[in-house]
Amino acid sequence: MLKCVGSLLKKLKGVKSTKVITPKTKYINLLIIRDTFSENSTIGELFVNGERFCDTLELPWKNNVRNISCIPDGEYNVRLRYPRESATRDYLHLLVQEVPSRDYILFHRGNSADDTSGCILVGQGSQQDIVYNSTLAMDLLIKEIINLGGKNIKLIIKNR
């Protein structure tokens, strides 16, 4: 791809404008690979468009029961959710849509299973039942999603 861009730039050498417009991706692909399961939590890794981005923490699997279980593995649409839409989150976060028998499943800040009622927490580093630096991880995730266009966000969750 870089060779193609370089070749194109050489052909356009005589053109006065030097602004190169890079296309936004059609979809923003989020992938969670859940790989550590305990009685209290599920730890995983989040990938953004194929690149490892951060760690995740969710509740353990308890048959998708509201407030005590993580959501089923599968594919979901996700959208940005603004602070004005939330009574509890005063920062930009993500809303996972169309989760069977569930609503308001979010990606948000938090460090332990006590900080979630079925949502997905992000962090930079993890150990059993904990993710670290969640605020920074969330801020970086939102920044990356906005840089990629902020729309057409797809989430796939897989269990290892």
C-alpha cells in the first residue's frame, strides 16, 4: 500500500496541492477475545481494526442474567454515547446495541467487577479480577474511534 501511495505521489509531483486525504475505514471493528475466566470476572483483550488496544474486564458468564453476567459472545453494533444521554457517565463512552434480553450495555471506566453491572470495562493492564488505568484506556479508545470516523462500529466477542 505504501508503494502505491509513493508511486501516486511521484505522478502528482507537478500538482500544486500537497494535501493527501486518507480514507476513513468503512467500519470500525472491535474484537474482544475473552481468555481468563474466574468466579468473579472475565478478562479479555480488545482489538481495534486488528490491532491489540487494551484489556477488558466483564462479569463472569451467568447465562446472560441482567446485572450479574457478561453478555453472550457474538456480534453487535456499537455507537458513541454522549454524556447528556446518561445520568451516571459524564464522559463520552460506548453503547453496545441489541444485546438479547439486555439494555444499556456500555464500554466505560472501572477497575473491578464491583464497578460493572454487566458492562465492559477497559484498562491498560490486568490481573485476576482487575484492570488498571481504566480512565486513560477509555480516553484513548474514544480518541481512536473518533479518529477513525466515530460511526459504523462493529463488535465481535469471542471466548478462547
